Amino acid sequence: MSMRSVLSITDLSAAEIEAVIASAIELKAEIKSSGRHVAPPLAGKSMAMIFDKSSLRTRLSFEVGMTQLGGHAVYLAPDDIKLGVRESVHDSAIVISSMANVIIARVSSHEDVQELAEFSSVPVINAMTDLEHPCQILADLQTIYEKFGRLKELEIAYLGDADNNVTNSWALAAGLLGIELRIAAPAGYEMSPAMMKQAKTTRQSNDPATAVKGAHVVMTDTWVSMGKETDKADRLKALTPFQVNEKLMSLADKDAIFLHCLPAYRGKEVTAEVIDGPQSMAFPEAENRLHAEKALLLHILT
């Protein structure tokens, strides 16, 4: 078995990302046509799922995905282990990896997932931290490829709060794949300088129209993420001009699609007309978490 953890999207090469996406599309076609994978490749394998944040898509996609691949998933809720509180990350990593074949971790601190990987004897997958969200980006890329049949020579626009895990992973992936990422964020909500230094093909401004003009993909995210509720009023005031609406979408390429990693708040970061309209692929994007994560599991376990 390969000992290959994926904590950052940059733990995969451009060729590997493309291979994972191709595999995800094949797995999706197989499950759609027959309702199952004919020869479940992870039969007898177990996956430990460490969560210290609530989740809909992440838990569902990984747990269902492992089942479809013939394996078994064990969900470890926040109160089950109290990672780093009741028991150290070091000790938890050793114990869990002695019983499971792979660990996925949706945790607040990126340092925690790094420590898990350091002391685990099996691969660890970052299922979301405060710094990166690589599995979301794989699903996004799969969705984009399904629409356009390519990833090269595409222009991606992201609007809103740019200092978050999704934009960080997107900026790194864009650099690997040669995709132009254009970010529009209000002052004080831009991507961190440290991340911008690593983002080879990312451009940043404070003008939504400039970012969206001619873009093939328009993305946004919730304005008030978990843990940032105390700043809600200030966030809504600053981010309202960056709402994705029909007027803004009209500036994008005529075949442009809209993506949102969800949960979405209609009337805030996006209007109902956009997210529920014909250009939206937000819900196929959510489903693709299942297929992209299955492909990633196969990539590191077989």
C-alpha cells in the first residue's frame, strides 16, 4: 500500500490531478449506469473519519464513497475523541492508524492534520482545515472539465472573502494547472500576502466586474463561515457589493457556469436567480465531491 498523504492540493502534481479527475469521471459513469462498482477495489479496507466540525457534504461523500468502493467508514464525531484535548494528536494518530487503512480529517487547525500525518502509519487526507480544502477543489475541477472538456486556457473568477481555505487551495491548483484565477475581494478580505506569493497565476483586485469579465467560471462562497459569526454585520456590509447576481453574470463568457461549494445563502453572496438558474452547476459540483474523493482514495490506496 502506498503511504501517500494529501494535506494540500500541491501534494498532487498536475498530472496526478488530471488523472484523479479522469478516474472520478469514470467512477461516476459506472455508478450511474449500474448502480455499483462491479469489482469494489477497496473491499476489506477501513477508513477512519475524524471530524471536529459539523458537515453535510464531506461526511456524506466520504462515507458513501468508501461504501461504494467496498470498504468501511468509521465516523469519529467531535465528542468521540476530542482531538488534541482529551488525547494528544500524536497518540490519536498512532492508535487510529494501527486499525484503519486511511484517515480523513476535517479539523479546524491545519497543524493538527499535519501532526496526524507525521505520526500516522497510513495515509491521511485533508477533508478541510482552516488553511486548505483540496477535496473541494478536485470536485470543482471535475465539474469544470465535465462542462468544458478541458482545464487549460480557462479563466476563473472568485468573488467575496478571499482569505479562506477554498481560495487558498484554488490559487495553488490554478498555478499547478496553468489556470488564470481572478479574485475580487473588498479591502481587508483579500487573500493573504503569504498565499499570494505562492499563487503563480492568481490576480487580485477590489473590482467584481473586472474579475468576472469574460470568465468561464464564476465562484463565490458564504460570507460568514463557521467561527466568524461575531463579525457578521461588518462582513455583510463589506461584501454586499460582491454579490453574484444576473447583472454580474452577464459580464462573464456566454457559456459561463456558476459554482458554490455550499452551504449557500440566497440573497447574500448569490441571488436565487443565479444559483437556481441555468448557469448554475453548484449541485452537480456537490455531487462530484463523492466521485472525486473516491478517485482520490483509489489513487493513494491502490
